[in-house]
Amino acid sequence: MDPLSNKWIIHLLVCCVFVGVGCSSVDKKIYVNLNYTVSCVRLLNATHQIGCQSSLSGNSPLFTRSIMMKLKSSSRRVAGVAVVAPNTNLGEAFSPHTTCPNENTGVYSETYDPALANCNATVWNPLGNGLSYEEFDFPIFSLKDDNDTQVIRQCYLDHNLPVNGTPQYPLCAMELYSHMFAVTDTATCMRRSDTDFSINPEMVCDPLGDYNVWGSTRPVNNTAKGHKMGESVVIAAARLDSRSFFFDIAPGAESAVSGFVTLLAAAHALRDIIQEAPPNRTILYTFFQGETFDYIGSSRMVYEMENDQFAVDLDNIHSVLEVGQVGLRNDSRLWLHTDPVSRKNDSVNKEVVELIANLKAAATNLSVAPDEPGVSQPLPPSSFQRFLRARSIPGVVLEDHKSEFTNKFYESMYDNEEYLNLSYPPNLTPEEKMEHVTERAKALAEVATLVARALYKQAGGAQNLLDKIQADPQIVTQMLYGFLVRTNNTWFQQLIPSDFVSHLTNGPPNLYVGAIQQSSEPTILVQFLLANLTGSTINITRENCQNQKEDETDKESKHIYSYWWIQGAAPPNSTEREGYCVRSSARLSKAVSPAFDLKQFTSKDYSTWAESRWKPIKGRIFLVASHELEMLTLGVGVGILVTSLLLTYFISAKADIIFSSGREPANATY
Ligand SMILES: *[C@@H]1O[C@H](CO)[C@@H](O)[C@H](O)[C@H]1NC(C)=O
Ligand SMILES: *[C@@H]1O[C@H](CO)[C@@H](O)[C@H](O)[C@H]1NC(C)=O
Ligand SMILES: *[C@@H]1O[C@H](CO)[C@@H](O)[C@H](O)[C@H]1NC(C)=O
Ligand SMILES: *[C@@H]1O[C@H](CO)[C@@H](O)[C@H](O)[C@H]1NC(C)=O
Ligand SMILES: *[C@@H]1O[C@H](CO)[C@@H](O)[C@H](O)[C@H]1NC(C)=O
Ligand SMILES: *[C@@H]1O[C@H](CO)[C@@H](O)[C@H](O)[C@H]1NC(C)=O
Ligand SMILES: *[C@@H]1O[C@H](CO)[C@@H](O)[C@H](O)[C@H]1NC(C)=O
Ligand SMILES: *[C@@H]1O[C@H](CO)[C@@H](O)[C@H](O)[C@H]1NC(C)=O
Ligand SMILES: *[C@@H]1O[C@H](CO)[C@@H](O)[C@H](O)[C@H]1NC(C)=O
Ligand SMILES: *[C@@H]1O[C@H](CO)[C@@H](O)[C@H](O)[C@H]1NC(C)=O
Ligand SMILES: *[C@@H]1O[C@H](CO)[C@@H](O)[C@H](O)[C@H]1NC(C)=O
Ligand SMILES: *[C@@H]1O[C@H](CO)[C@@H](O)[C@H](O)[C@H]1NC(C)=O
């Protein structure tokens, strides 16, 4: 018997079986991959894990705490939830954050003042439902309300709507996949990452972190760390980050952008006056990253200042002025929040009173009216609290709310451009929109003017020069456009080096701090904006600029300034951009919690938040047949298999007879 001919027949039969099954398998043809899915990720701290884990199907536009908690408690029957993010904001308030943000890592502990601890005196975010801090065993995805969702809706309407009480098969199903590796808490996961390294070099989680941005009005030697004799520094602070339930959508319009844009505009307003009539104190602009997750950025900078790892130390700090949420001013009021505990000390109180007086004096001829909320109230969640934890430093936090937040969408995806009501006239091109000065930009420019004047006075500047300080609404409107509408605009393109162009996108940046361990889009943009708005252009070669020196022999400048070759604009008669060198004091400093450097993964003083690594996030929808139909398909499949085996056996056994005449050539190919 010729074995070759035998194999050929078996081969053919197997092909038939596969084709048969392939033909009856409808679902291959109607898998629809979902293109835009954003999931909730797993996060861990010293004691808990929050966020989502993975496996299968669902659909719920009713994304509220009560519904989500019902789904959570019946989680054995819920395999996953897809949330359709509406294209316009909700009418009513929604905040998935806690009611008392960062309550355990601010200054108000039981030992500092029991009556103020845990938001006992003022609940800052009463609308918070805590959804972002729950743990879910199933994946939760957000889908943009577009053609994807239309496909899902249609599939649901066509197949899943009950006919006479019960839905008919085949049913429309959705498969969502986002596997999270990390488990239990940060200590467990960091330990696993450490010990498994030899066998399996794969980390399962990473500390949350990024970079703080800072700059100063007078050159400070950044290489010489620790105390600087004779240096007295006024810190002007704002935060850079935000979050929402889903990791990929964190616009933070009111919670972060309103504050840091105001501070950038104030820094710009101070540039010229500081060169003409320098005050004798230095103003240090700081933009903190990761503040949402137990003050990662500010706790890191304070830690470095305490340990001689930063350009100045705590002894150099004269006072702090922090710009918080200032975008939603009611009437013309702004509120100056202070810490009642440190003010019990007369010398601290004297400085605070002076800072308040400076702010009030700065408001003359402006449409803002700063006021005090009353001394018995603690500070709202703010980076300044981390400075107070280390030392009684005088300071004020500027907010648009007297007690609880005005922000109805704190740390949610609705805290966006629409909520700040940028309202552009219709039919403008993107460029025209960017240039259009909105009412919101004018209002924030007033706040920026107030901040700039108060800082100048606080740094020792002369009273009679205050009127010369004026923030530019044009710059404010361009920044609001860039950070809330699209970062890929001509202005941002001009002021960054060409290596960073790929970071720009056609939407707003995501302000979630993430675990990338390198500077993110918002960090980069704020760094180069600070450089553009406070620095100067110098006429040196590209090579020297990139080597951080002004000429071939220069060895000292790099300690004082940073140099960036930015790509600039193309002149009108050319398409080639003309780059130039910008010299500024803008720099980055690490924003990773000291808990990870100290390996104190259960720290109560420092943030311990880490993010799980995950497999690529995928979503698709398809039709499932009924159980009976599936069993029938299987039965038929098995039947065909048995028949074919019998047939093969029969043919093999009788091969001699069947193939006795027409033999194939031995070199046949299949
Ligand atoms: C960790 O996060 C959970 C959930 O928000 C919180 O209840 C707990 O207090 C946090 N643990 C620490 C040590 O901060
Ligand atoms: C909360 O504050 C009130 C007075 O303001 C005080 O009587 C009460 O003991 C405080 N609660 C806690 C838990 O400290
Ligand atoms: C979405 O669907 C509409 C009509 O159904 C179509 O005109 C449009 O091009 C689709 N958009 C995309 C991005 O596929
Ligand atoms: C997803 O994108 C692919 C190619 O870009 C397209 O063919 C497909 O129709 C899209 N899916 C949906 C649901 O829009
Ligand atoms: C800055 O500090 C470094 C290290 O202490 C020192 O070598 C350098 O000369 C200083 N440069 C200036 C301009 O003060
Ligand atoms: C700042 O300069 C003023 C005079 O312009 C002087 O009176 C004051 O003592 C100086 N302050 C510091 C901290 O050097
Ligand atoms: C604005 O302020 C007025 C009084 O000054 C108050 O009645 C009103 O409730 C405030 N509105 C908001 C949204 O806070
Ligand atoms: C008040 O604060 C100052 C500076 O922080 C400190 O030197 C002084 O001892 C404090 N006074 C009291 C009574 O605590
Ligand atoms: C940014 O916009 C420019 C046109 O101004 C375009 O060429 C480029 O592809 C855009 N980049 C991205 C990432 O969309
Ligand atoms: C800042 O950017 C603007 C617009 O691109 C440019 O005209 C200006 O020269 C820049 N300034 C500095 C100091 O880079
Ligand atoms: C820049 O420097 C070069 C050579 O040092 C000189 O030729 C050129 O005119 C300068 N450009 C400007 C704008 O000052
Ligand atoms: C472009 O314009 C500049 C000044 O406006 C001029 O110096 C240069 O020669 C022009 N280049 C070309 C190619 O026309």
C-alpha cells in the first residue's frame, strides 16, 4: 500500500470538516472591533486596591453610584459594564471622588487639630460619591458616543429586545478585555516585582509619578543643593493633575487648568517688571504633579527641601501663595484660605495678615474682590498643606469657593471645556478660536493680575509700580484653548523643541498622572510655556544651546539656566521653521513619592499609590447563538468527525482495491 495516497485522502477529509464548521460559524463574519475604548484601571495603595479587573459583556448608560453599587454586589452575574460617555455634560452634579480629598495625607491629623481632622469642620466635596475608590471585579469601559456605540445600540435593538417577554437567540454580546496584573496592595505588588525579577523580569505595577515644573525669577544655582545664604523665596504654587473614573479622560478644567493657567499668566505679567525693578526676594513658581493621589509632587519637593536635595531648602521659604480652583468665580469674589492652627503663633499670623493685606491691596481697580472665609475653617485640599506638615510657613490658598467646592464635577470627565463655558462664536477656524478672547479668559486674566501684583509686593517690590503689572487676556485665552480644546495648535507647536511635536494631539491633554515615569504631555507643555513666558531668546548656535552653554568656553551657565532649542515659526515666505535658543530658569524635578525611594510601601506619611500593568485593552461585539443551537452545532461537528474517521478507516483498509490502478507519481505535492 502506498502511504502517500493514504495521507492525501485524510488531508482532504480534514479540510472538509474545517470548511463545514467554518461555514456554519456565523460569528466570525460579524465580529465588530470597537475602536475607542477607555477602561478603568487598577490602582493600589498601602492597604487597598481600587479600580477594575476583567472578563465579559454588558451595557449601561446609567452610570451612577447606586446603580454601580448594585452591579458590584451582584457581580457574579455582571461580567462587565460599558459606559457611553455623553457628548454634552450632565445637567446634574457628578463627582466620583471622595467627599474629603486626600484626608489622611494633608496637615489636618488628629495630632495637629482633632476638631479639623477628616473634614470634620468643612466637607469640601459633598457631591463626591466615592465611585473612583471602589473595587470592581469586572471591567468598566467608557465608549465615545459615536458610530461604535451606534453599532452596539443597533445590535442590541435588533437582537436583544424581548419579543413576547423573552429575547430570542441569537443575542448580541460584547467582549471587553483588559487584564490587570497587580493584586492586593502596593507592598505585595512591589515585593512581587522585586523578587520575581530574576525569573520573570516583568513588573506587575509601577509607582504613580511624573515631574514637577519649577522656575525662579532670580537665577539660583541648581547644582548646589540645600540652603542658600541670603536667599528668601516666595513660593507661587499650582497643581498640574486631575483624574476621573476612567484613566484616559481627565480634563481637570476647573480643578487644575484654571489654577495653573492663572499662575503661568501671572508669571508672564511679572517678566518685564522683574527685569526693570527686581524685588529683593525671589519668586519660585512651582507646578506640582500627582497631587490628586495624596500629594505626590508637593510631598516630594518638601522631602527634597528637608534633605538638601533641592536648589533651596525650607529655611529659604518666606511664604507661600497657592492658586487653587479659580475658574468659576461667583459675583467677583475670591476667597483667601488660611490655616487657623499655625496662625495661633503670633509671628506666623503677622506674616499671614500681611499677605492678605497685599492681596487685598492688589485688587484695587480690578473686578475681583478677595475676602476671608473666617478663621475657624481649615485649608481646602492643597499642596500648601504639605509645607505646613513640615513647618509653620505663612501662606494663603486662593479659591473661588468660600467653603465647599463650587465645582460640581470635581475629578470627573465632565470637568471640561464645556463646564468652564469657553463659548466660541460659531464658524471660527481652529486658529481663530485660539485667538478669540473669551469672557472666561478675561475673568482669569483679572485673577492673574491680582496674583502677579500680590507676588511682587510679597517679594518686596514697590507699591507704586503695581499698576504697571497687567496679565494679558490674549495669552490666557490661548492657554485655555491649548489645554482644554486642542494641544496641536500653531502656538504650542512653535514653543516646543521638534522632538516633542509627536506629543501634541487634536484634543485636550489627559491630566491623569499615570505611571510612565517620564514627563507627560501636560508637564512638557507647562515647562515650555514657563520658559517662553518668563525666559528670553538668545542668539547662540544650536550646538551650544543643546550643550547648555552660551559659547565654547562657558562652563558655569548650565548651573543657573536651562537652554532649549525650540522649533519656532516658519517665516511667511517659507515652509521651513526657524528655530532659536530660549534661556530660562524653567526646570523639572522628580514627582515620585518618597515612599518608593525609602521602600516604605506601607507609609502613612507619603503617597503609596501604584498602578497595575495591564494587557492591551480591547473591545468587540458579536452574536451568540442559543445554548441549544450551540449544542446542535457541536453535535453535527462530532457527527461529521466520526463519519469521516470511519470513512478514512474504511478507505485505508480498502485502499488496495480502490487505488489499485491510478497511482500517483511519488513527487506529488499537496
Ligand atoms: C487606601 O485607599 C483606600 C480607598 O480609598 C482608603 O480607604 C485607605 O485609607 C487608603 N490607605 C491609606 C494607607 O491611605
Ligand atoms: C468634630 O468637631 C466637633 C466640634 O466642631 C467636635 O465636638 C467633635 O468632637 C469633632 N469630631 C471628631 C471626630 O473629632
Ligand atoms: C458615522 O456614521 C455616519 C452615518 O451613519 C457616517 O456619515 C460617518 O462617516 C461615520 N463616521 C465614521 C468616523 O465612521
Ligand atoms: C473601526 O475602525 C476600522 C478601521 O479603521 C473600521 O473598518 C471599522 O468600521 C471601525 N469600527 C466601528 C465600529 O466603527
Ligand atoms: C554652582 O554650584 C556648583 C556646585 O556647587 C559650582 O561648582 C558652580 O561653580 C556654581 N556655579 C555658579 C555660577 O555659582
Ligand atoms: C529689601 O530691600 C529693601 C530696600 O529696597 C530693604 O529695606 C529690605 O530690608 C530688603 N529686604 C531683604 C529681605 O533683603
Ligand atoms: C453666588 O452668590 C450669591 C450671593 O453672593 C448666592 O446667592 C448664589 O447662591 C451664589 N451662586 C453660586 C452658584 O454659588
Ligand atoms: C512661632 O513661630 C516661629 C517661627 O516659626 C517660631 O520661631 C516661634 O518659636 C513660634 N512661637 C511659638 C510661641 O510657638
Ligand atoms: C498637528 O497639526 C499639524 C498641522 O498643523 C498636522 O500636520 C499634524 O499631523 C498634527 N499632528 C497630530 C498628532 O495630529
Ligand atoms: C514665545 O513664543 C512667541 C510665539 O511663538 C514668540 O514670539 C516669542 O519670541 C517666544 N518668547 C520666548 C522667550 O521664547
Ligand atoms: C546672531 O549672531 C550672529 C553671529 O554671531 C550674527 O551674525 C547675527 O546678526 C545675530 N543675529 C541677531 C538677530 O542678532
Ligand atoms: C524671505 O523673507 C526674508 C525677510 O522677509 C528675506 O530675508 C528672505 O530672503 C526671503 N527668502 C526667500 C526665499 O524669499
